[in-house]
Amino acid sequence: MDGFDSLFDKAMRDADAHIMDRMSSPFTLQLRGGGEMTLNAIYDTELTLASGKADGQTPRPVNVSFEHGVLTVLNQRIERDVIAGARVHTPQGEKAVGPVFYQDRTTTVIELTIPGGSQLPKGKGVRFST
């Protein structure tokens, strides 16, 4: 069984490397301490599944959007403490690093937020943030 597992793991790493090669772009993070970190990531305003509360107004899961964007890095685990609060320029303008998620052992998903903790604009309508 170990032989199959290692072959499967290698195939997944190779597939992730090909995806990153074709779909990622370089992003430079301006770290809180003044340094920089450049990484290749896939930028998206990704739809993701958010669970509803069984006793609430949204009892079933719904799709929501990360309205400020997401950076996904395959085959690399980036420590959240290193990049917390960093700023980055995206196709939607300057954003700040928010929560960091690890979907698996080698994937880092960086949720982007409004820089400086700014409030969302006031107004009526549906908000599509997580």
C-alpha cells in the first residue's frame, strides 16, 4: 500500500505544479515588519460553500463569495504568523491578508480583506462576504 500512496502523492504534487505553472502569477506581500515576500499564487474571487444553521434563517449551505479575493498557493505551506496583516496589490486593488486556511498538507488559501480594517460601505443589499 505504501508504494501506491507515494505514487499517488507524487502524481498530485506534479499535477499541482503544472496547475501553478499555468495559472499562478507573482504577488509581492508587504509584510508588517517592513520586509517583502514574493510568492506565486492563483488569484480568484472564489465561490465557496458556507454552512447554514439548522435553526437559523439559512438552514442549508449556500455559496458565498470572497468579495475581496483569495490567493491559493499549491505545494507550499505558508505560515500564517509570517504573512498576517501583510498588504498585497491585486487586480481589485490593494488588499490585506486576512484568515489563512490549509485545505490539506500542502495547500495554503489566503483570504484577502480591506486594508486597515476599513468598514464595508453602508447601504442596502446582500453582502457576499464570508
